[in-house]
Amino acid sequence: MTEMPKKNLDVVVAGAGFAGLYLLHKFREMGLTPRAFEAGDDVGGTWYWNRYPGARCDIESIDYSFSFDPELEQEWQWTEKYATQPEILSYAQHVADRFDLRKDITFATRVEKAVWDEDDALWTVTTDQGETVTARFFIMATGCLSEPKDIDIDGVENFSGEIYRTHSWPHEGVNFTGKTVGVIGTGSSGIQSIPLIAEQAENTTVFQRTANYSIPAGNGPIAPEKLAVTEHYQDYRAEARKTRVGVPGKEAMDFALTVSEEERQERYEELWAKGAIPHLGSEFADILLNEEANETLAEFVRSKVRSKIEDPELAEILTPTEFPICTKRACLDTNYYETFNKSNVDLVDIRKNPIRTITESGIATQDKEFDFDAIVFATGFDAMTGALMAVDIRGRDGQSLRKKWEHGPLNYLGLTVEGFPNFFMITGPGSPSVMTNMVLSIEQHVEWIADCLGYMADNNLSVIEPTATAENGWVDYVTATADMTLFPKAKSWYMGANVPGKPRVCLPYLGGAAAYRRACDDVAADDYLGFRFDGSEGSQCN
Ligand code: NA7
């Protein structure tokens, strides 16, 4: 394809999910010229791609929405406690229409390469459609759970039946009626989709490697008291910003191990009935820090799981024991465990009986062969760094981000990288985003970056880059924070442990949304402490 003429933009944004949309809106308000490239045919990001049956958000819909425009906030009506994928996608489309954002988005186009040009202080960004543009700033808004994990099971190419992957489900949907279906993976995507697949299919066989902790969502119409918060939405949002998880609620000051057994059980029963995961790990201050404390909640959930499953042998396989509760993301379900009581649903414990290979007709484990019409892979993502490293990003002196991150994602504030001037990430590694209400974190990141660009304009500065000292300090702080918790004990995607060969480092910052916001605000208030600037006024290093 012939190269199109270069165009000068202020900002190139990769991705038009929630982050990309808000970036476009914000930059336009500032009088900048932004442009986004989006791989999908429409906006929505995660909610555009993940169309598997049962796909829902695990943050309540009242919380999972933008707060930046009070009119938008009031005009949009959510219908259920936990919104479905189609409803969230409609919301993203509504935001795009309302602010006329589509005109700055090129769809069905992936950013392939971005190269920093030192002499011109510009990024040159190339797409898979052969287009090249230049911009002062380059922002990756490609999401933290968007790059699928490669299928690491032999023989997939031999299967003659239908193959589906939860993260890129066919837009027209899939009808499993009369079919035998194998599902691999029991993370959130598996746990949400299995009950609905099993409702349709003639027979469903689930291949479980690690049993997960899941609590019932208790979904339905939004409770009146929750709906009432929209009457004082802005105060409610302000409250959310002060919390660890970005959702208003109690921040525990007492310890699971110091209250009475009776009180503990009562509080766990309330948590269970609430059907919400943001505060699961913070009901007591020691749940994520102390194994014995964690075990009290884990055992409570295990007893609930056992009570739902009729066959004691099945119950034992489905009962999670391998990692402290909440150190892998807990799941929310609707009839997940109950599904295994159906006579046409089977469970294979692949920890005991591992998958050998995918065959022409199905799946072969160590001691049995299964025939399927369809296999569903719900095997997860190369989380937090996968989408960033999928693009060939070259900073100062041609340095590649992939090379720089060979042993882990070095970054400052989860927003910037030393050696990569005028480059920002939204919800990148080193930020708390995946531990929080994602929309709240996205808003905070976008607003911080917009303020930073405003500061640069006000001070005639054209280039920003973090110092190596600041970067090392932040990475050490993120690691030290993780080491105080039980998270390193789980083979989770938080720890990079789900992808063979990926460096084992804690990817998110675990100190919470409020502490993170304070750190970012302090850096800005201190004239962007830890950053080096260049501009017409000369160089400055803070
Ligand atoms: P997850 O949570 O990473 O779950 C992936 C599941 O797939 C998990 O049960 C894995 O078992 C399983 N898996 C992965 N690879 C294999 C192989 N090779 N063989 C067998 N089983 C495998 O991804 P999800 O998409 O469900 O959810 C991601 C996030 O999206 C979720 O946390 C929410 O935040 C929303 P394992 O546990 O590794 O033994």
C-alpha cells in the first residue's frame, strides 16, 4: 500500500475504549488536535470484543461510568446492578455520539509501530493499513486485558470442529443447541459463560486447572438505595476517589484475627449476600496481608461452595485451595457452581489428569479422549504489558520498549517510561487500575496527563520524560508494596505468572486508587518531580 502523506497532530492515541474516548474529548476541550486508531470497527475496547455469553462487568453499573460530565451522568440510565456487555457497549457508543468523537477515530486500524524522532521531537506512528502520521505526543490506551494469551496447548490446528475464544466472540453470537462443547478455563470469562453455554448445549465438559473463588452476583434491577446515589452523584464520585478500590464503601480498620468468630462470620455472611467483590479483600485490614486472616475468609467461601454442589467429589474439585483468596481476581457468578449439578455437565480436573493435546475430534487428557463439536478457550490475557509490547515502540536512540521491558515493565507512576519522551500509558503496569474501578482510574490518568500537557504549554516546554532515578524509585516502591501482601503467593496474571516465560513481577500498584492519586498529585504539585523537560526556555530537571 502506498504511504499516505504525513500529517501533523498534537496527539496520537492507540485505542478507542473508555480511555481513548475520554482522551479525545479532553484534548479537544484543550484545543489540541488528537487522532485515535482503533483495531475494532467501533468504540468500546474490552466491551467491543468480549461478547461471550454472560459477559458482564464485575463493578456495579452505577460506579462503572464516567463522572466528568454531570449531564451525561444524569441522562444515562443503567438497567441492572451489573451491566451486560451489550449495555456497556451501548454506553460507550452513546459517549462517542454525544461528544461527536468518531470523527477523530480511524477504525479497523491497528497501530503497529511508533518511533520517537529526536531532532523534530515528534512521534512517527505507523498503522497496519500503511498510514503514517506524526504527533508531539503518543498515548497507548490499549487496555490491560486486551492482548489474549497464546493458546499454549498442543494440537489446536488439528481440531476439525468449531473453536471459539471468549475475548473475540463472533458478533452474530453462537448457537450451541444440540452440540457437545468443551470449555477450557475457569477464570472470570469461563465462570460467566459456562452456565449459559450449559443451558444451550447438549453436553458441556469443563476443563479446570485451578479452582477459583467465586461469589454469587445477586444480579437484578438496581436497588432503590443504589439508584438514589445518582441524585447526588458528584458527592458519591468524590467519595469513591478517596477509597482504595474506587467504589464507596467501608475501608476496614480492624482485623479478622482480633474480632470474635461470631462477628467475623456475621460480616462474611453480609459480604456474601451483598454480591460485590471490590470490598471482599478489605472487609478486614489483614485479609490481604496475613495468611491466617486470609484463610478465615477463604474457608468461609469454601464452605459456601461445598454447600452448593450435590456430588461431594465434584465439590472437592471445585473448592479453591491453591492460593489465598483475592490474590487472583475473585469472580462474580450467576449459577456457576449450581451448573455442575446438571446431568449434562461434566468437570475434568486437569491438575490430576492434564490435557495432552487437542485432537481432530476433541481433547485428549492423560487417560481419556473427549469428542466435541466445539471448544471454547477462556484462557485469559497477557495482562497489562501484552498490548503495550504488541506495538513496536522505539524511544530515544531507537531503544525498543520490548527490549527495555525484557525483565519487567520499568515505568514511572505507571504512566511514563524513561527513554520514551512524550509517551504516556493509560492504566499501564505500575498503576493500580486493575485493582480498582477501571473507569475511575481511567479518568484519573486522563486528567493527570491533560494537566501535564497544560503545564507544559503554560511553561513553553515541549518534551517530557521521567528520570531513571524516578523510574527506579517507583518500580521499587511498587514491588515493596506487593511484597507486604499475599499477592506474590498466587500464580496470577497480576504477577505475570499465567504466561509462560513472562517475568514474574507484580504488575499493578497495590496501594490503591486513593494513595496512587495522592502520589500523582504530589508529583504534579512539585512541578512534576521526577521528570525532565526540554523547551524554548531550555532544559529543566525536577
Ligand atoms: P483468567 O482469569 O486469566 O483465567 C484463565 C483461565 O484459563 C484460568 O482458569 C486458567 O487456569 C485457565 N488456563 C489458562 N491456560 C490454560 C491451559 N493451557 N490449560 C488449562 N487451563 C488454562 O482470564 P479471564 O479471561 O477469565 O479473566 C481475565 C480478567 O477479566 C478477570 O480477572 C477479570 O478482571 C476480567 P489457571 O488459573 O492459570 O490454572
